[in-house]
Amino acid sequence: MKTKYADCTYSAFISYAHADDRSNFSWISHFRKELQSKLSGDLARTPGGAKPFHLSQDNGPIRGDLGDELRSRVEESFALIVIAGHNYLDSEWCLKELQYFNARFGGEGLKQRFYILALRDDVVSRVKNRSEWQALGLSDAVFLRCFDESSNEAVQTYMDTGVLALEFRRLISKIADDLVASIRESINEKVAPNVKSIELVCDQLAPEVQAEGMKEQRVTTEPARSAGAADIRNSVRIYIESNPIEVNEWKPLGRRIAEVWKDVNSELRRNPPLPMRVRGLEVDGIDRRAQRLDDADGVVLLWGRKDSHALRESIDKMEDLLPEDEAIAPGIVACLRPPQSAGQPAEALGWSVVGFENRDSAMKEEPGEAIKLRSFLKDILEKRSVA
């Protein structure tokens, strides 16, 4: 079984219907080109570098038995990327390619090196309902939605200037980062944990010292070594979702939570104030290696452009990874407006939903919503105070 990257001919096999590429203005071809470019840069210093992607219209079989050739090429690929458009379900070969990958790599391959991209909204439910997918245990598989929900068309690939469109660039980066992590893990290179996070630190180490505010730090797995190292290691950790759409919103939200955290410490007369760390958490793909968030005191998920179904998926994912401790609320959902429309946000599977005004890279709770954020932070502080 070729689970080692060094043994593979291709970085990934891209499974798709040719008609979907044509009907979406060569979206799949552009995707392959840009993902290959990103991977080449990311793996420039990695032994063997970036291997090519298999895209049948460019490097598919030209002779021999098609079934045998495709099976061989799928088996020589480190990962499988399915891109499902309107014509995907009509392609007999697309299903065979999926079955070939499963037969060769089994559940381990489908869990760690398998990506599903949807170019249309209706494709997701249609694909999940196929008996063949359900037989492979893929009825609950996570789809990367690559379409504009208002138009149900694939996201734009390039701006008029020829520059990568923002959402398309984020998608490429998201997949490349996860694939690179798997490749490096395969060749036993040292990699950061699968929980990718960037950290904002709110230092509150003594009552007479004013908080320095929010400052960025590099991702690190090493404990702090400053004078306040012991306090920082024991600090409260709150993870805030960062996703391909709202990729930067966690930063201003983190700043606002730090401000409220300072007030809550003062209100509950915590002396000295308990330090807090806010981390931006990339939720997509976090469950690929079943790594838990055992150091999390709380989680904030974003409800911006995702629909209610995607929100439920994120909540389910987080509840499986959070510490099994019923004494603390698992987290809250931040309803960002814009892009969410006005109106009272609905509760989400037991998670309190807090509305935030999202304006000019700043966040603040909507009128009447502050009490829910403060309640969430008080629960965390009171539990940590007695720990």
C-alpha cells in the first residue's frame, strides 16, 4: 500500500466530470494549476518536492484498458480530490475512481487524504444520498462548498486584473496547508499540530499592571519563557473559529472578548486578573486526525456566511473534540452582521448565539446581547477560579 508520499507518482488524483470543467469556465483546470503552484512553493525544501496532480484531460491514459489504467493511477496518488458539479453524478468513472481509492487505502485514506469540493448547492445532498456513497460511509462527509450561495455558481477564480479572487485563494490555501501537513507527516518531517492556530495574548499578570492589549505571536508548541511564564501556562484559552470565508474576523472578535474579559475579572473581584489567551482556530479539516482540544476553556464559532446546516456540522465537530466536562458551557456562536441579516439570532443546538456588529474591523455586541457574552466568560472564570 503506497501510503508514503515518497512512493507515490502523484500528489493527488483529481476526480471530476469533464463537462463540469467546461460548464464552469475551466474552474477545475484553474484549481489544479493554482493548487500545484502553491504546493510547489510550500514543498520546495521538502525531499522530493511537489509531485504532479493527476487530471485526466491533461495527463490521463491514452492507451490500454481504461479501468486498469485509472485504478493504477489512483493507487499511485497520495490523496484523492473529488470536485462535484452538476455532471458529476452522471459520470460512471468518477464513482469507480472513488471505489478504487477506498479499496486501496480504506478508511484511513478517506479520513486523512480525501477532499470533496462542491461546485453547486444541490450537488451536496444529491451526492450524499447516493447508495454508493453511503456504502462507503460517506453520507456524513464534509463538503467544501465552493459556490456562491446567492447565485449557486462556482466561486470566481480570477479578478479582471488576473489576480486570484479572494475566496478562491483562501480555498487553495486551505487545501494546500492540510495536504502539505499530511505529506510532511508521511515522510516523518517535524510538523506543527493539526490544530493550526495563531495566537493573540492578553497579559493580565498583576492588578497594578495595565493589559498591553492584543498582540500577535508566532505559532508555537513551546511554553512561554518570560517572567510570567507560569501564569501564562495556566491562562484561560478561548478558541475562535477562523474559516476560509471569515478568515480574519477572529482577530477583532478576540480583541473585544479580551476587553469584556478584563471587565468580568474586575466585576468578580479576581485579584490578580486571570490571564487569557485567544486563539484563531482553523475548523475545516480539524477532525482528520481526531486531535482533541483538551486545553480549551471555551470555543467561539462564527455564524457569518455559513448556513444553519454548516453551523450544526461545526458544533458537532467541536463537541466531539472539547473536554468532557459538563461543568462549563461548551461555547457560543458569534452571529456576525454583516454578513448575517438583521433579526434575533436563533439558538444553535444548545449553544448561546450572540449577535455582533461587524464594522470596520471592529466588533461589539448588539444591543441586549452583551449579557450572553458576559455570562459565557463568567462561567469560564468561576470554574477556573475554583480549579
